[in-house]
Amino acid sequence: MEIPSFLSPVSLYSAYLRRCCTTYGLTSQSINIDDDETTIHFWGPTNNQNKQSLVLLHGFGPVCLWQWGPQIQFLSSLFNLYVPDLIFFGKSTTKSPERSETFQAACVAKLMETLGVKKYSVVGTSYGGFVAYHMAKQWPERVEKVVIASSGVNMRRRDCEELVTERAKLERIDELLLPESGSQLRTLMGLVMYRKPNLVIPNFLLNDFVHKLYKEKRKEKQELLEGITLGRDDTVTISPLQQDVLLIWGEHDQIFPLEMGKELKQILGEKARLEVIKTASHVPQLEHPSPFNNMVRGFLCGSSCPV
């Protein structure tokens, strides 16, 4: 049975995150970027201040606020912060048949162009890291620096197969990333978090998470998974970026194991550096937000940012 919104911890926490964003100077906005075909919802400043601009790109899961809450609090005072919901997450949608992460990258780039933001840095986690990579590759004149967190941009087809069949013990990737039941959500949480809080969370609460955070636009999200261009075969097709790149990885990441992060650093070359957060898995920005935030701040602006 579904928990009423006024009793649901998921609904209450979502409301809390929205209030926090307002407190930090961000507002909920939606913009049509191409003649009403594609609409992107995002949290952003009402007026650009004399600060660097920064885009936070979420992974394949709940809407952006759930994945970037601690970073929004920390980074909103340092940057003009833009936090979009990628297409088919939250209120972002399109009539286009395109479903690739390259399309997501084009949509975010168009959003920033429409807003009149000419230069910015990007931080992407997991699926958002795929999008961040393509944005940096396609628009190096706009994207200044890149942070890729827990994102196997260098994944091969066998990496996905090992994740699904060996670590998750499932048959399809959507069974893992788009859970339909509390038990499937337990499997996902067991892989993305170093500590396992799901062991003490009752099923009715997990089912509430599934209903309120994973149910909407399920068909379209399945199409997004099928449309990912990376990892189609066992050959790595990416190349180095022009920008400086910071890679942040959880030491115990079970979605994209640390060895993938080490290999990605080698592929991206001398302009890339890798930082590893211990006792973290796939969501170090949530498990250890303080070191994560400090790494991002130090990389993006060094001593020019206030402490």
C-alpha cells in the first residue's frame, strides 16, 4: 500500500531539499530549448553573480536534488550553480526520439546557451559523467574544467555484463538501475553504498522509495539505457579531453570498480588526475560529502575560492 505523501519520508525529504535550494539562492525553473520539443527543468540562480559557473549532472537514479544535496549546499556560495534534471528525469522531457547520452549532452549545452552562460565547468557522476565527457569533447570552447565522479566512461560491453550477471545476480541492467520492488532496491543499494543501511530499512519504506523515485517515465528511462553509446563492444572508443580533468572514485565502487578509474586516468592522459575516497562505493558525494566537496573546490578554483 502506498504511503500518503504527508506521512512519506521520501516526500518529506524531497520537500526539505527544495526548501534548502531556495535558501541557497536557487530557484526551480523550466526552459524550452528547441521550439517546445524539449523542456529542461533545473535549479539555478535567478541572477548571475560575478562567480564561475558550474553545472552538476546527476546519475541514473532519483532526480538531481537527491544526488547533489550536500554539494548544492557547499558549492552554491562559490559558483553560479546550475543543477538540471536530465531528459526523462523529474520534469525534463522531450518529443525527440533521441535517447543517447550524447543527446543529453547537447540538451544541457543548449540549456546553458539559452541562459546566456558562455563558459562553465561540469561535474558529472555515473551516467552524468558520460554526459559531462561528451559536453567537454564536443564544446571545449565552453567547458572549462571537468570532474568525472564514479563514472566508467571507458566501459566495455563485458564490464556491463559482469555488473549485471556477476555482482547484481540479475539478467538485465534495467532490473538493477530501475528497481520495481523493495527487494530490487536492496540489491541496488548494496552495490552503490559502502555501508549497507538497507539491511534495517523495512520493505514498506523501500517500496515507497521505488514508487516515488523510480516509477515515473520508466519506459523512457529503459530506452535511455538502451541508447547509451558507450560500452557497445569490448573496445574503448574515448580519447583524451582538452580540459583539465579530475576523476573522483570510491575505493570500493561496485558499479564501476576502481580499476576502471585507474585505466580512465591513463586514457585521458597528463591533464587528468585521480582522487580516491576510502570507505566509499559508487556515491562518494553522498557517503563522504566533505572530502568530495573540497576536492571539487580545490580543483576548480584552488586558492581563489573562499574557504
